[in-house]
Amino acid sequence: MDANSLKNILKFISIIGVVLSLFLGFASLIGTIYHESIGSYLIFNLLYLLVNILLYFWLYHHPSQMSIKEGIFSVNLSWILFGVVGGMGLYLTSNITFAQAFFEAVSGFTTTGATIYNDIESLTHTTLILRSLYHWLGGMGIIVLGVGLLTFINPTGSLTLFKAESTGVSVEKLTPKIKDTAMGLWKIYMLLTFLDFILLYLGGMSAFDAINHAFSTISTGGFSTKNSSMGYWEHNYFILWITTIFMFLSGVNFIAHLRALSGDFKGYKSEEVIWYLAVFLVLSIALSAVHISIGKDTVFHSLTHSFFTISSIITTTGFASTDYGEWSRAAIAFIFIPMFIGANAGSTAGGVKVIRYVVLLKSLSTQFKQILHPNAMLGVYIDGQKVLGKVLVSVSGFFFIYMFTTLVLSFYLFAKGYDYLTALSASIAVVGNIGPGFGHVGPADNFSIFSDFDKVLLSFFMIIGRLEFYTFIVLFSREFWKRF
């Protein structure tokens, strides 16, 4: 990598650093309001801001034109820096090791929601809002915000970064300028956050709890301010249903929301959204039936917590309204299913994504038809558009890599001495950016049981899962570095 490439990357990193530092300054405000000791954190954040401002102005006149190689490298480097910078914030505001802080920060930015804190309610308001801010910034992708700003200095490199950061089968531009699309998505994101905050506050949450949970809900992150997560409001059905609805909405492709804002509701009629809604309803009703059959709660209580749980898991939010691990083996089986699915591409959720399953199932159906009709000219169509062969290969490859990576991590954790349920569910939860799993990492437990080395390792698996594998794996290709 030559000096010009290095300057391109540093210029982008400095812009992201300034944006990140300014947003995280909100935590200093919260700490001041609650009269907490924030001196060390405030100094660190100001120094980080100053370094990035100086770096940006040093490279201000550098005519950066970011290539694909530089864009992908920048994305990977950014997520690691988020973990380091975010980790420092938690390290300075709570009594944990840096490895633990790094894990928690990466879990926040990747919206995984896995935590190492045993007593969340003992944490300072500064620490709690930092965790939620990490979620909120990582949810839509701070890179996407950076793309919106980057176009002012780099009109060609921004789409490269948008592709590297965006999740799903393809990237769709609604406006001629990618900057406008990115900013439009952020407007929708902030609008949903505000609405969720208002409704949670009106539902009985304190303003502080409401803003934290709004950040976590819309980002599909799952960090809470309570030890029992949303179970703290177990009998406040209004709060649980509002959260269920907003988690579900956050699992919908944000491009559909952006279109709806301009009066075009076709995005909600796409095959992916229809399948997403169908899977959500079927699993929620099935889990409700299992819960009702236990006979411990009222029908409405069972429906509320079942719909909440499926919404939380399929959107990879990771909130828990109750310890569903105790419901029954049948309930665990139904909850495992959405862990493998995920929500829509282009949403803040993690996981495989519904659209990939739709593509795979249609491809499989086409293969069967081809066997019965060898001379027929068949293809895979999504929303009336033919899916290109390279997309089919990419989706199949992604599914294989996802499952293979999950199995490798599961075998590693199992070999380290963890039981099979903990090892498998922790791997799915980390790679799919889900949060809680089962066993010793269930909704009533956390990830503090892992060693510091394992926490750092799991952190990198969270980043790989967030970047959907290809963006990370391509860095290890010699041809990639030569060609681009």
C-alpha cells in the first residue's frame, strides 16, 4: 500500500473519528447531569477528537479518490477502531479489564448485544448511555453516515464504502447521489428512534430508560439498563408491545421505509417483507401455543411474551422479557429457528437475512423443475426481476461460510469445555449478532464466563458477522491486493 493510499484511508478514518467523538460527547453531558466522575473519559474523548481534527486538516488538500481496496480496508479498520475507542470509554467509566471493555464495545457497535456485565443496574449513567450510543451508531452503520460526509471530499469512493458496509444481496440507490440516500436513511432512523422514545416514556419508562431502550430497539442491539432486560417491565404490556412493533419495523429494509416517506409503499409489498412477516407470525403463534400449553400464565401474557421473543430473536435485537430458556424444549426449538434466519437485508438486523433464504429456496425449486424439464429455460425471479447467476453463487457462498464459521467457533468453544448448548448458541449469537443464546449465555446470564482471550476472539467474530464475511475474508486474498 503506497503513501497515497495510506493518506486516503487516514483521511476517511479522521472524518469517522470526528463524527464518532462528537456523538459520544453526549455521554459526557449525561454524566454531568447526573454529577458523575467523568474527568478521565472527557479528557480521552477530547484528545481523540483533537487528533482526528488535526489529522483531517493535515490531509485537507489531499485529493483522495478511494479505490475498492482502500474502501474495504477502511471499513474493516474502522470497526476495529470502534472497538478500541469504545472500549476505552467503558474502561475509563467502569471497573473492567480492557479485553472485557473491547468485547462490550464491539458487541455494542455490531449491535450484537452480548454483555459481560453481571450487575448492569450498578453501572453509572455515563456507562449505560455509552453502551446504548454504540448500538445506535452501529445500527445504521457509522460508515454510512461517513459516506454521506465523504462525498464532499471523495465523490467516487463513497459508493465503494456504501457497498462494503451495507448488508444484503445488493445495494439499491434511491437518489442520484449516494450521500442523499445515506442521509435519507439516517432521517428515517432518527424519526423511528424519536417515536419509540416518546411512546416508551408515555408508557411508564423514565426519560433515561426510554432513550437507552429506543437506541437499543431501533438499532436492534439489545443492551438494556436493567439486569432483567425488558423483563423489568414484564407486566407492562404497552411497553412490551411497543418494543415488539419497533423491533419488527427495524427489521424491515430501511429503503422501504424511505420510499414510504415519499408516498411509495411498494417496498412493503416485496417478497422479502412478505416472507419476513409470514415467518414472524407463524413462529410467534407457534411459540404462543407452546407457552399457553404450559398453563402458567394467561393467554394474553403468553401471546405478549411469545411475540416479543420472536421479534427480538428474528431481528437479532436480543432483548429478553422473560427467561424463555425455562419454557420447554419445544419452545427452545422454536426460538432456535429465527436465530438462523434474521430479518431483512438493508435493515439494522444481523443474521443470514430472509432474502437469502428466499433466493436459496427458489433456486432449489428451479433445480427440481430443471430435472423434470431438462430443456426448459428456467430462472430465479425475485419481485419479478431475474436473479443473476453471480448473485446465486454469492448467496450460496455466503450461506456456506456463515454455517461453516458458526460450526468452527462452536467446536472451539466445545473443546474449551463449554457444554454443547452454550457453545452452539453462543456461536450463533456472536456470528449472527444476536446477543443472548441458551445455556450459560441465556437471557438470564451473560458472556462473562469466557476468558479475556476468548472475549477478544468472539469480538472479531462479531465484526466478521457484521461485515457479512466477504468484506473481511477478501483481505486475505493475494489476487484482491494485486487486482485492486
